[in-house]
Amino acid sequence: MHTSANPGGLSFHFSSVKRLSESELVAAPLGKGIVYKRERSEEWIEMSEGLSEQTHINRLQVYDEQLYACSNKGLYLIMDGQWKAADLSIGCYQYKEYGAVGLAATVCGLWYTEGSEWRLMMRSDVTVYDFLYLPQYVVLATNEGVSILDRMTTSWMNFKLDTSITSLAVHRGTIIGATEHGELLCGNRKGGFDRYRIANNFIFSIASRGREVFACTDRGLYRVSMIGNRISLIALKVGCQVTDVDVDDRHYYMATLFEGIQCMAR
């Protein structure tokens, strides 16, 4: 590890940010590995040992203070200050844990592990960018649209939407997401999905953090809300291009394209 002069400066475009502990932030500059800093420090420190120069980080995830990196080279976890392959060497876009089970969205379907080897779970024929693992359904955001597995009947509903869906969340019982074209995807409660361009925002991602759902856009950070029966976006911070967000009880932490990592009081 070594100190970097200013990874959070204007020359660095960030794709992901995570609150690692009460005193540490971790972030991924596009194509430039991974960096971290102490809360009160102004200096970022590179923590890319074990990653090749061609590794692009798609998402960071934290479970029980264990940090994971989803990358074009596969899934990695950090151990003793060095990144180690998590034995899933295909391009990975998302990782989530449910008890002792780990699930990964990849370039060839959804994969799972129970602590030993990885196995294909479903849909090796599509790229999966994100997923929801719900009590009755598994919802996949894919390069074709949305695929939903009814876990009770093992039947599929496939919605081909002529666009990739890059992120997913549930807001007040409605499945929402972001398309590759920056649109908001919403379940229409009629057995399908609608797509909207909201106030000319390009939505980079929809992010669920605790009970809140956020839209990270080219015009700022928004909280997803409802006005009547319609999804709406409430501005939290405007004027910067926000690609990812994390939160704690006191702050919002935002990864941006041109203004480094931003911190804002809640």
C-alpha cells in the first residue's frame, strides 16, 4: 500500500464507494484499482495489491467488515491487505450474501456458493448485472431486460425490453431499476414494466441502502419516493454526477465522475 497524491481529485472518475467501518471509506476509481482513507484524513491510500492493471471494478460490497470487489476479472476479497480471487474468475457485476450463501451476478448467469466452490444457479445464456433474491421470486436484471423466477412453481417470466437493466431495487412493493440508457424502470402492476426519463436525468444506478432507495444520476443524488401512486425523485444533492452512494446514521457518501468522493450530512 502507498499514499496517492489525490485519488479523489478531478482527474479520477469513481464507480463505487463503501463505508468499510466506522472510521474507513473504500472507493474504486475507474480503471485505477481501489483506494481507502481514514475518516479524518485527507489522503487516500492505494490498496490494489493482487489486482492486475487491467482490472476494472464494477461494484464494491461489504459483509461483516469483509470487503469484496466485483470486477471484469471476477470476484475478489481482501485478506491481510492483499486481494485474493474468490474462485469465481468470470466477469462479475454484483455480489450479495444471504446467510451462509453467496450469490454473484456474472457475464454468464447467476452463480452461488455455500463456502466452497461456485456453481451455476440459473440463466447461463444471459449477462446478469444485478438481482433481487426475494422470498417467492428471484429477479434478474440482464442484457435482455428482466427475468423473474417464481420459486414456488419454478416457472419463468421473461421481459425482453430492448435494453439492458443495470440495477434493481424494490420500493413499496414495486420493482424498479435503471436501464443502460439512463431511464427509470418501474413495474406497472399490470404484468409488465414501463420506462421513464425523469426530468432529463440520466440514471446511472438505483441503489437500495437499508430502508431507503436512491437514484444516482448525472445531475445528482435523489431519494426515490412516491407522489400519489407515481414514483418520484427527491433531490438530496444536485450539481455533480453521482455514480454510487453509501450511507450511515450521519452521512451520505457519494462516488462521482468529476468531483471525487463527496460526503454530505444527513
